Amino acid sequence: MAEYIIVGDTENYTNCLIYACGTLKEHAIEVLNRILNNPTRDDKYLTRKHNNIRIETITRDEKWW
């Protein structure tokens, strides 16, 4: 089963985990829209050094956390 995460890139790294969004793609889309259009204080803090923020799909076997 696929799971969705929000990732971003920094100056030194790519595909940095920002949020784990679970198995619902709709939820991941809502979180990404919030981050990009109406970020909370926590969103601003977590994404402060990131660019190219996007949704990635992973399998349970790929989870490292």
C-alpha cells in the first residue's frame, strides 16, 4: 500500500522529509496546499530552508522512520 509524504530540498540535500501524511492522497494534497498557500507557524518553521516542496509516494518497505 502506498503512503504519502511531503518532502523538500535544501541547499545540501534533496528529498528531505517534512511531513508523513499517511495513506490518503487527498490528505497529502490538503497538507501541501496549506503549506504553500496558508502555512501555519509550524509549517513556516519546518519549511524555512526548503524549496521544491512536493508530495512523494513511498511503500511501507521504504519507510525509515
